[in-house]
Amino acid sequence: MNKITDRVKLGTFGELLVQLRLLEFDVQAAQPLKDSGNDLIAIRGDAMRAIQVKATKIEEDGYRVRGELPERYHALAIVKFEGGEGTLYLDQSRVFLIVKEEVGPGRFSEEELERHALSAEVVDRLFPH
């Protein structure tokens, strides 16, 4: 069996956590059958959205999204994990959901991210009823 890197594990945990947290708001999300650059395809009612997921850690100047984002997606989910030394505290970890038009250069202060914290209001903006 090929080794699973820490980066792959963290990314997978991020995608799974976003799926679970979106389900709390009646959004079904799953990985596409083929990897076309989008991490999740999410559906609520008639609204379907492609979501890119990035896990990150706090830096002195805020949060920074690492890696390239695909050209086509609807929203960026940023997962801030809590824990350390091989243990993740998923119940304390946070998910932020940002529509593509508001992503900008991919660097966010704590205050900027806070308004994108996963909530009914944030989900309703992306998946209107």
C-alpha cells in the first residue's frame, strides 16, 4: 500500500468535515467521481455548487490559502483545524465558506474570516431557497 502523506490526510479530513457541517444545513456534498479540480459538488434544492476545500493554520498576519485554486468553482471552504501532534479536535475546528467573488488574493485576517463562518445565513447566500 502506498503511504498516505500528512498533507493528503489533512486535506481528506477537511473535505469530510465540510461535508458533515454542510449536511447540518441540509446541503448534500460529495466528491466528484473524477477529479476535475473541484473537491466537492454540493446540492441544496435546485442549487448546485462546486466547492474548493483548503485546510490552513493561523499565521502572524492571518490565514493564507496555500496552493492553486481551480479556474471554475463557486465557493472556497477554509477549514481551520484545532489540535496538534497527530490529534485533531474536529468539534473545535471551524469551517468558513467564501463565495468565489470574495476570495481575492487568498489571505484573510481573523476579522475578515469571521463573517464567513459557516452559519445558516452564509449557507443561504450560496444556496438560496
